[in-house]
Amino acid sequence: MPLGFAEIAFTPAVQAEQARHGSAEAYSVALDPDRDGGRLLGLRESAFIAARDSMFQATVSETGWPYVQHRGGQPGFLRVLDAQTIGYADLSGNRQYISTGNLRGNDRVSLILVDWSRRKRLKIWGRAVLVEDAEVIRQLQSADHASAEQAVLIRVEAFDWNCPQHLPLRFTAEEYAHIHAEDRTRLERRIQELETHLAAVGADLP
């Protein structure tokens, strides 16, 4: 477990709960001052982020309430700009601007990215900057979207690969179609093999 994640997530209150439930010793190594990591995105994280078509984003209001919102688009809508920076084009929505308002007052943001079909998820903590520069927006938005109002650039403070336990197995329509096509191909191949065998032994086919 990387130090960056533990420094943010394992607050004194969290550590007290770990002690109360008997997991403090198992997690104490995560806060070892000699440990490091969990702040710079590597090839594994970059590839995972580039393949996602959605994410959940949490911000905090000025009254202290958390707010979680879904963000999505074509795979790659969330871009890795460098080892510690990710960003996306913020498309026009219902014009409530709750996330935008929250980020103006508190730049902390937390993301959860999930690969349902492979039961993997990545948690990211960072600090967000809202950018209205047209060139930056153009670089981040997809060609099929022209309604981006701003860009959101996030400096990664920590990340952690989450345990897949209890994560349901789900497939997109495209993934299911691919699996179905592979199953049908295998079935047709097996039928052909059986028909060939029956013909070889002189069995009558219907």
C-alpha cells in the first residue's frame, strides 16, 4: 500500500477505528516513513485511466457536505497529461454547477474509476483547477463533443488500487456482444467437429 494514500486516508480517527477492529497492525506498515509511492502515475495506472468511459467524482461543499457526481464519455475522456496530472473537458449539463461551486471553494477531489468486467478499481485523490482557456478545452475534449464549458485539471496527490471484493461483474453492450460472438464461434466450430465425426463413422445426420 503506497504512502501517499495512507497519509491522506488514515487520519487519527481512521487509525482509532482500525485499532478498535483489530486491523491497525496490518496497516501500520503503510505509514512507515521509509515508504514512498502512490503519487506518480505509472504505465499500469495510465493505461487503466485511458480505457475508462466513466468515473465517479467527489467534491466537498463549503458547508462540509460531500457531493458525488458521475462523469463519462468515450474511453479516454479522462486524459493522463503527465505522471501527476490528469484532466478532462467538463461538458455542459443541467447547469446546477454544484461540483464547480464546490471546487471554487475547496480544490480537493476524489475519483473512483471502475473496470466492471475485470473487477478492478482505482481510487485517486487530487487537487483540481478549473480552466476556461479555449485551447486547453479543445485539447481535452473529444471530437464528437462541442459543449465543454471548461477543463478540469487534477494534480494527483495519491492513488490506490482498491480491493475487488464485493465488486459486481458487469459488461457493456460492446463487451457482451464480443463475448457472445466468441461463444457463438466456439459453438459453431464444435458443431462442425461433431458433424465431421458423425459423417466419418457413418452416422445419419438429420
